[in-house]
Amino acid sequence: MPSLFEISIRSLKGVGDTRAQLFHKLGVDSVGALLYYFPKSYEDWSKPLYIADIKGGEVCCVKGRLSATMRESRLSGNRYMVRAEVSDGYDAMRLVFFNNKYITRMLKYDTDYLFYGKATKDFSGVQMISPEFIPAECMKDSFHPVYALTAGLTNKVIQNAVKQAIEMLPERISDPLPAHIREKYKLMGLRDAIVNIHIPQSPQALNNARYRLMVEELLVLTLGIRALKQQNTEARGTNITKDFTEEFISLLPFKPTGAQRRAMEDCTRDMLTSKMPMNRLVQGDVGSGKTAIAACACYNMVKNGRQAAFMAPTEILAEQHYATLSKLFEGTDVKVGLLTGSLTASKKKQVRDSLSTGEIDIVVGTHALITEKTVFKALGLAITDEQHRFGVAQRSKLLSKGEAPHLLVMSATPIPRTLALIIYGDLDISVVDEIPPGRQTIDTLLIGSDKRQRAYGFIKKELQKGNRAYIVCPLVEEDDSELSAAEEYGAELMLEEFSDFAVGIIHGKMKYQEKEKTMLKFAQGEIQLLVATTVIEVGVDVPSATIMMIENAERFGLSQLHQLRGRVGRGQNKSYCILVSDSSSENTVKRLSVMTSTTDGFKIADEDLRLRGPGDFFGERQHGLPKLAISDFSDMETLTASQAIAEDVLSESPDLSSDVYKGLRAAIRRLFKDSQNKMN
């Protein structure tokens, strides 16, 4: 099989240089890569409907033959149209083809055809526009694969290329999964799986092929992530020699919850006694106090003579953590620095110089922390916040800044158990499941835009009490959408509805100083209403904010809405979240209703995964995880099987060096080729 990954896609008939470039856009450069470019769906041609049974609006297959003369006509704009009529022996159906000058030669009057497409139905009968078709006698495969396309490549071109690639498959190919694994877990062989995923012989064969390929892909992902982690756990780590946890707690202006204390003790124990560097996830809901846990770990490391790095995904979150830590350690000998992309070149150089000499003990920053220019004197602890937003390679780069430093990862986005199985397979996990005293329960309301005026009135009453409010405005798919959406909506509110109040605007395109100034005014009450984009999703803490109104709430995932909601309810006053949506989609209404029924982030995350899939957690590019071709993170059966196989494989060959796992090693290298995998 590996040899097919070395044969260019250009070797296939009908794929020249131009089409090869189009295949390249799809990530397909070789024959082997094409075989792993799986269909996104299938057309079922196995059960043709009678025309009389068609309901209209459905995609279906009809068997029939031409029953009237085809009529050709020209339209404006040099367009071309052909009308035809076919009969199934009982009823007739109209066909319309656009800009296909050869259609009159392709369809013959004495031949039965299968037509596949979307059928519409009205008072004049049934119609299909530009259906696919094949002579009924040529029908060999009932399920026709449908592939994700790019402009210039048709589904038929990909189908033809795939058929040629399948013909190149040897009868006996190297299978990454050894026979004893396939037998134990009842998995289809690789050759049969590849053939049946592209050209299913039956519904059951398709299911078996999908299951086999999904299990293999999740297995490869699991083993690859574990291998990357193993690179960072081979050394002993920079263990601390003395525990300063109680001293740190005395610095806090509040009494930590039991969950916070347990997590602090977990981290301290890892760094004090473990034979390997700490590799811990602190997972807690919005407002559960994870920053204090990270600060405790930093304090312990600094007091033991080493440095700590705290990496956040956005500048505004980095700035928030920097402000929190600076205030907390004020009056101590702990020096905190900030390193982000928006700093001036001279300021960045100053911070980096102080890091290299050891003058800065804790540095908070964004991706600027992992550039080659950033050098630490003695990095002992690396922390990443909003863990799921960083890729495997980015975490590895941060860890490479020290000699086997400890790793603490934090997430305020509760990760469903099924995803955690894959991503955090061998991480120790501390769950912070208590909310600090004084945090308010947030009432969440779902309204249509027809009730927006009433919502505005409610917001005005809260502002008159001296409280603050957020309105999150929607974005549109344009380059400057964030800027225009926030500024236009904000200006409208300033001039009309909230002309008697101080209204501010904040969005991601603003400079650091502008954002800081606006947020400071909001926190101090100079600004009462803040119109914002989702830049406020993380990192803004204003105890006097009691209302969060989110326009076009259907555009966000539940976990993101939960993050936004977490910006209010941080003080003593009753708080509210108002979701505005006019969507009539049953699934959307069901999704948004979850927000009104619970404030438990873990329940919300599980529901979001079930209703929306993993995109809300990892986005289109899965935030640094290798791009998966077929797997579904919400399929518990395949996740469980892949984990069980991983345990079997690693118990037999912990480093996968056994010859029987040569194919698995190659598969891991291919999947992680963009993740700086250093496996041999």
C-alpha cells in the first residue's frame, strides 16, 4: 500500500496537470491519498420510485424511457435548454437540462434509464432539473459515492479517478492492523474496506467498511498523540523540592473552594514527587476559579528557582491573566511579564531579554512565546489556557523551551467524555466542579426579534440600577465583518435606543491599548453598555455586569454561548442572558432551549456534541489536530474500540517497534505529517 502513496495522481487517465492542481486543493497528490479521500455521502439508486409515488422536494431515483420528442431552446445570455419527458409505463415526468448541447445525442428513445435527482411536484406534474442518469442495463453499483468537490472538479471525474485507483490495488496489500487484531475486533480487511467505502456492494458492506476505517483512523490518532506526549515524558522533569502551596493561599483575597484546593494539591504533588514531568488537565466550568490553580503552580515553581510560561489563545485573555497575576503577586518578589504580538518591537526585546536572564519569573503571552526569539533561562512549567485551541505542535514547541518542563493545561470549555478519550487519553485530569461562593445563577431567556424592544427596556432598567450590560452582535462573512458589525450596531444603539446611556464598542480589530481602555471604562462604569463581538468570549471579568444579550444566537454553538453567558453573574446581583433568534429550524430551537434549561457546562457540552457534532469544539481545522478523513467523534462504539485496540497494541509493543506494526507507524507518520511528528 505505501507504494501507492508514491505514485502521482497525474498517472491516472484523465488527470493532467490542470486537474492534478485541483486534486491538490483537496489534499490529494497521490493514488494512495485518493483512495483515502472518502465519499461524504451516497446516492441510493437501488430502489427506483414510480412517478406517482413521488411526494415532491425529495431526492430520488426513477426508472423510465423517453416518451416525447426533446425540445431545444435558447435563453438569454447565450444559455441553452433542453426539455424532455420520460414515462415509467404509467405516468410521465418532465426533465430539464441546461447548457448541455450533447444531451439529445446522449439520451436514446428505445432505452430504459435510471434518472437520479431532486424531484419537484406541482399542479402540472413532476419535474427533475439536470438529473444524473445511466442506462438501466449498465447499472452495476446501487450506491453512488458523492465526494466533496472544488471548483473545476466534478463528482464524475473523481469517481472515474477512484475506479482507476482501485484497479491498481494489489490483491494482497499490507494492512496496518495485524490479522490477530482484526479477528479479535471483527474488523474488515483493509482492501475490502477501501473498495466498499468507494463502491459499496451492499448497505452492510458499507457499514462494515466505515466501521473498520473509522476505528483505524481513531487508533492512529490516539497512538500518534501518545507518541508525541511520550517525547515530553522521557526525562524526569524539573521537580520542585519544597511545597509553597499554603504560602500561596495566604496571598489570595478569598478562600479557595474544596475543588480548587484539590486541584492545587494535585499539581503540587505531580511536580514534587512524580518520576515524570506533570502532564495534567484542569477542567472546570466558567467561573470555577482555574486561574488561581494555575497561579499556585506558577508560585511553587518560581519559589523553587525556575520560570513559568502561561500561554493563552487570544491577546485579550493573555492581558486578563497578566493583570490578575500582577495584582496577586504585588508586594512579593515574583516578577510577571507580558509577551504578545501587538507589543512594539522594542518592548518585545525588553521582555525577551528579561526572560533569558531570569529577571522575569512568570511570562504570560500568546503564540509569541513559542517563536525562536523567545528563550528562557530556566523554564520549569508550561501552562496553556483554553487547551483545545492549541495544536499538538504548538504545545510541543512551548515544552521545548525548557528541559522537560511540567505541563498544565486548562479548559473552561467542558470537553465531552467521548472527545476527552482521544485528546487527553493519558493526561491526569483535575475537575473543578464547584463554583466559588457569591456567584449568581444566571436566568437564560430565548426570544424572537419581535420582543427585542421589550429586551431593550429590560436592559435600560438594569442600567438605571447602576449595573452593566453586554450586547453581542452577529458577524457576517466579510473581511471586515467584525469591525462593521460591532461599530454599525453600536452607533445605531448610541443614537437611538440607548442615547441616554454611555455605550462602548469592542471588537477584535482594535489595538490592545484601545481594548484595554474601553474595558477599563466599562469596569469602572464610565461605559454602561458594551456592544461587542465574541472577542469577549473569554478573558473579561466585570462583576457589575448583569445582562448578556446575544443577537442571532443560532450562529453560535452551545459551548460558545455558555462561554459568553459566563461573562455575567460574577457579582452579587441577579444576572440574565437573553438569546435572540428567529430561526424556525427544529434542531436549532432544540439546541438553544438547552441553554434555558441548564447552566451545567458539561451537560451543555454533551448536548452540543450530540446535536451539532465536534465542530464547536475544534472548528473546521480541529485546532491543530490532524485532519480526519472519516471519523466521527460522537460515535462511542468506534471510540471505545479504538481505545481498546490502542491498549492491546501498546501492551504488546510500547514503542510500536515490532515489525507487525510497521504499517501503523507509517499511517501515524502520514496523519501527523503537519504536526512535526518526530517518530522514527
